[in-house]
Amino acid sequence: MFIKNRGKVVVHVNYVHAQWSSRWAFVLAATGSAVGLGNIWKFPYMVGQGGGGAFVLVYLVCIVLIGIPIMMSEVLLGRRARLSPVNTMRVLAQQEGASPGWQFVGWLGMATGFLILSFYGVVAGWTLAYVFHSASGAFAMENPQHIKALFGAFVTDPQRVLVWHTLFMAMTTLIVARGVQAGLEKAVKVMMPVLFILLLALVFYSMGSGGFDEGWEFLFKTDFDKLTPAVILGAMGQAFFSLSLGMGAIMIYGSYLPQRSSIGGSTFLIVIADTVVALLAGLAVFPIVFANGLEPAAGPPLIFETLPIAFGQMPGGTFWGTLFFVLLVFAAWTSAISLIEPAVAWLTETRGVRRVLAAVLTGGFAWLLGMLTIMSFSDWAFSFRFLGVEKTHGFFDIFELLTTNITLPLGGILIALFAGWTIRRSHSQEELKLGSLAGFEIWLFLTRFVSPVMVGMLLLYLLFGHYLNA
Ligand code: PHE
């Protein structure tokens, strides 16, 4: 593809990426990207720290008003240009006569992908280790103190964590190296259905645990006193994180989407699946937490400390516990691949790097960055305060807060503004083909006004909020 400006070729990308074999493959892959540690590890602990129902309510509002329109925007942009996010933004900006500076969104997204994957790979590594811990029966009939100590001893031992982190990153690199159809598509086709079935089985199990009513109430009873700006900001960030929005993962998957597939319908399915999985994870986790008198606000260790305690006391707990962590590894795997895919696509299309090498380079870089997170739990731990909350895990917390609360929402606003204002109306209408004019108008309104204003207000609060409180 050549894009010329005043007779000079300014963008020259003549690389044609592969495509998904069908719309379903796209829906599965994007659902695989969305459903991950964010739903099963992060969502429950954020709900636990954010006071339950209040957090869940804001989260759901953000999914509808911000998540859906921005996801449609990402798919729209990706499919229109069929290139990596950096070049998608560059090419489309040129086509619409806008500044090439829009490619910044793509660069910010790639950087965000690396930062997220660096800590994501470590947590996924913990998960992988816990598959084997549970299968070995290590949690059976153990007392809670001991199981907590087990997790503490594990995460503070950099060498052991490094082994699992390395294994997970190798798995991720392998799938990415195999490419869109043979790698990504095949992987998600098997993993996603298994994941749903396992999760349903766990919820079913948890219904019999004796804490179901309390768990339900915790998730869905809204206590408006708990709606602090920090909780609202956290819930919005979680919506971006969980839907994989704001960094180009969905954009690159959209760029492999066949031309005739409906963007609105696909988005709807992905969002529903992601939300249902998060809520199911909550319904699986909290009843067990309450039935065993555990602490819902335990933070990142929540599922690694509380669930093994519960599984250890249940009949058949070794089996169920192992199954749970297997499920989590699958979920994390299909998300991790989408975190480096934008960078891999960029390397192959503009630098002529072969896919295998691109996968190794990007996976290797994220693996290396992961050292900072690994060390944050031992020798390099340091603490700081963020919105009045004490954070104790140095780089891990910094990367997590920086991406979830700042770079993803910032990328999201820019994507919304670009899709809503810069892309000509006739172009977005033609690409979205929503069937009804009213549907298109709603999308346009949410994209132009509602999501940028909502996200913008929260980011401004983040920057200047301390003046209000002072
Ligand atoms: N959505 C993934 C999860 O919930 C994480 C992710 C974020 C993946 C951003 C890709 C991009 O675990």
C-alpha cells in the first residue's frame, strides 16, 4: 500500500497479513484475548478491594458506555487498514488528511503491550506453578497459615518464579510464531470452549460451598458510600484491561477480520462473553472466600492464597484445584499472545522480519522486562502511595497502575476521538455497516462524546485530583 502526500510516498507498506478463516475464528480469538487473568485473577481482587457491588456496577456501566463503542472503533480501524496499529493509524490518518502523529497511538499501544505482558507473564507463571502444586496434593488438608506461607515463600523466591515465567513466555512465543491460522486460531478453538465448561463446573461446585448467598450479595449489592473516585477509576481501568482495549490488541485482531463480517454483532458477543466470565469468576471465588472466613480484600494474592485453602479442605479439592489453575493458564495464554501481536505485525510488515524471529524478539523482550516484576516481590520491593492506597510491590504495582489506569484509557480516548472525528462519517458507516441508522448514530455519539468525556474526566481527576482533596 502506498500513501502519497504532495507526490512523495510517505507510507509504503506492501505487506498482506493473513486473515481469520471465518468471523467465528475472530470472535473466539478476540474473546480469548479479552478473557484472561483480568477476569479470573484481577476482577475478583479488584472487587474485593473496591468494596463489592459498587465496583461491579461502575464496571458494568463502563463496559456498556465506553467498552462497546471503543471496541467497535478498534475493529473498524484495524479492518479498514489491515495493518499493525502503528501503520493502521498512520495510513488512515493520511487517507483522511490528518496528522501522521496519530501513529503515536500505535507506539503507545506497543509499549503498553510489553509492560502488561511483563507482569502478566509472571502472574501466569505463578498460575502454571500452581497447576503442579495442586496436582501434587500440596494443598490437601493443609492449614491456612501454611498455605499462605507457601505462596509467600514461592513468590519471594526469584529463581523458582523465573523458571515458570520463562516457561509461560516460551509457550506464548511458540503460538505467536506459528502465525494467525496455525497458531492463534487453532489454540483458541480448543481452549475457549474448555474454559467455559470448567468455569461453569466451578460455579456449580461453589454453589454447594455454603457461602453462595453471601458471595452473591457481595458482588451485586451496591453500597454507594463505597463509590470513591479511586474505585471509579479502578473500575474504568479494569473495563479497558479486561476487554483488551486501548493498546491495539483488538485492532490487530480486527485487521485479520474478513471483509463481510459484522463488526457490531461480533463486538456484542465478545463483550458479553468477557463480562459473563468475569461475573462467573466472582461467583466461583467469593462464595468460597466467605464460606471459609477468608479475606476478600487480599489483593493480587487473593486467588493464590484463598482458593488453595478452600480447595485443600474440600472433598475432591486436589482435582478441582488443579482444574481451576489449568483453566487460568489457558485463559492467560490466549490473552498473552494478543499483547505482543501488534509489535509482531509491525516488525513483519515494516522491517521485513520473519514471523518466527519477530515472535522471539518481542517475547524475549517482555520476558526480560518481567525480571523487574519478579524482583518486586523480593529484593527490589519498594512501596509508594497511589490515590491514598499503600502499594508495596514496586515495579509490579507501577506497571500495573500505569497501564490499567493511564495508558490503556489514554489510548482508548485517542482511538475514540480518531474513529469518531477524524474518520469521515461516510467511511465509518461503510465499514461498520450497522444495518440501522439509529444504531450507527448511537455508536457515533458514544464514540465522539460519551467515552472521551467520561475517560477524560477520570484521567484529569488522576492528574489533578489531589488539589481537590488538599
Ligand atoms: N484482557 C486480558 C485479560 O483480561 C488482558 C489484556 C489486556 C490482553 C490488554 C490484551 C490487551 O486478562
